Amino acid sequence: MESPDDTIKLLKSGGCQFISEAELKIKLEEGRVLRVKLGVDPTSPDLHLGHSVPLFKLRQFQDLGHVAVLIIGDFTSMVGDPSGRSSTRPMLTRDQVKANAETYKAQAFKILDPSRTEIVFNSEWLEKMTFLEVVKLNSRVTLQQMLQRDDFKVRVAEGLPVFLHELQYPIMQGWDSVMVRADVELGGTDQLFNIMVGRDLQKEQGQPQQVACLLPILEGLDGVQKMSKSLRNYVGISESPRDMFGKLMSISDELMARYYEVLLSERPPSVHPMEAKKQLASRIVEQFYDRSAAQAALDDFNVRFAKRDLDSAELPSVRVVELGEDIISAVVTAYSQGFGISKSRSEARRLVEQGSVQWRGEKVTDPKTRISFIPGEVLKLDKTRAVRLI
């Protein structure tokens, strides 16, 4: 057993912060198994590397002897978490949520230890509440408290709507903590308000208050916005090793350093950035598959790009008839259909002008170039991506 101080020092790796460390130390000094809560809303079928940050921290708690309580928010996801949002989330149907939730368990167990994991669905208690019980729960939180949230405050100031159902979300998430008697709740820094609501509700119920364990929010492949499937800037944890490796090789050198810090709790090695990026991609693929899969993904990448042997490589395919005739339209379509990445025409123009785009092995640098595309040939989009035309 680690001492409480050593345990906290270990848990703070990767940019984790606690509110408060003193409270967590008291809980650890009790020498009991803590109940560590993480809620995930199945708003899409796939978990991505952004989700893996709290999941790996949850696994760290498990390895220290504590129990993970994974709440699958099949009820809350129908409302939609407004945290960090400048507009109202679309409400999902029960069928959409059910279909998404089915994939979450298997994906979570790529990281978590099943023997130390409790999985619960918050519809088990939220769906059964009467309207009077909902009203009584609402009576514990003031409108002034809710309007202290930065996202709500900004929307009100800008004259944008804040719907009443959005105000329910923090209350529901907080009530989850009461129902599972959480000692610690994990979440991104944007979840602090919701977690603190949980502390207040636990106190009113006579329960010990949970400690907030706040984790950095992982930027997506664009290096700007939060990793999100809706923004198509994500790396799914169930993607093939080859696709996962290729996506990670496309990130900027600056973002690579951030990924080392958040995903591996390390600094990048003192080697050439390309080599450091290969090591990052290999290690992340190995986390979700194994060493042989990581090596195969590396070998495939080297065949496609380092050795320039694109003719024999396995590449995403794009239909010639959908490319259009001008190079800008072709680049936009190839990114979207080959890799699920949205590129604007101005971004495609920059790639062309800087010499990243190649057709039949030759750089295309004039944005006005018109090409009669030929099936079977390769269109190279940048240093790490190419598509085969069919």
C-alpha cells in the first residue's frame, strides 16, 4: 500500500488536480476501498482518446485497490450535457441511446479491470422518479447557482437561449453521485460545476462529500477544439491499428507534446519529431491492441510514406466521379471520404500551395489546376495521408 501522500502524487500525473487534496488524503487515511465514479453519456457509438483520459485514470485508481463505478448515462444522454456548449444539444431518442450504449461496455473494458468495475445505467433511478420527486430535487438548487455556470452566463449575456431542460442536467449528474455513494468523481475541467452540485446533494442526504478529480480536456486532431466525433477530429479507441496510427501521425509537433503529457504522462523523447511521433503512435496502438499490432501499423506507415511505396500500400479508396475536376474540390472530397476529416476549401488551397498535394508522384502547387483523374492512381494529400482512386 502506498502512503496517502505517495498515492496522491501518483494520481496527479498527467495534469490531474483534486478539489481538494486534503479531503482525498483524509479518505485515503481511512484505509478503505473508495468508490470512484465516472459518468459517460452514450451520445455516439464510439469512445475516443478523449474519453480514454478519465478511463485510464479510473484504471489507476483500480490498480491502487479501489472500485470503479462506471455510470452509463442512458437517461442523461437524452437530455444532453450543456457543459462547454454555446448552443443547445439536440435531444437523442431512446433507440439512439440504447444502440450507442451497447458498444460502451466492451470499449471501456479495453482499459478497465472488469473485476473491479461496477457498471450501472442512470435510468435505473432517474426514469423512476415521479414529477413531485423531480420538483423536490429541483428545490435544492437555486436559479442563481445555475446561472453561475460560465456557459449559461455567456449564452444569457449574448441573448442566446438556455432551455429549462438544460438546467436539469447538473442536478441529474449530481443525483447520480448520491445514488452510487461516490467518494471521488472523475471528469474534465468543464465538469467542475456538475461535480460540485453532486457534493451539495450528497451533503443534504447526509453522505460524505465526493472529491472532484479534474482531468485535462484533450484537443482533437486539429489541435484547436475538444476531441469530438461530431467535429470529426477524433481517434476512436476501437479503430483499426492502422487507422489509429495514421491519424496520430497527422498531428502537429506541438500537439504531439500535449498528447505525450495527457495520454502518457511523459515528455516527448529527445529525438527527431517524426521519430517521437512514431513512438507515440506505436505506444497508443499497443495500449488498445498489442505490440505486434503496433509494429504492423508502424511497418505499414513506413511502406506508405517513409519508403514512398504507395503503389503497393493499402490505402483508403475514393471514387473518381466524386472528386470533380479541380484539385481543391478533389482534396476536400478525399479528406472527407477517405479519412472522415472536414477540410475547408481555404485549408485545401494552403495544402496545395505549400506543395503537400501530389498527383502521380508530382507536386501540384497551382490551386487552379484541373486534372482528369484516373482510377487506380494515388492522390497524396499530405505527409501522412493518401487515397487510391477507384
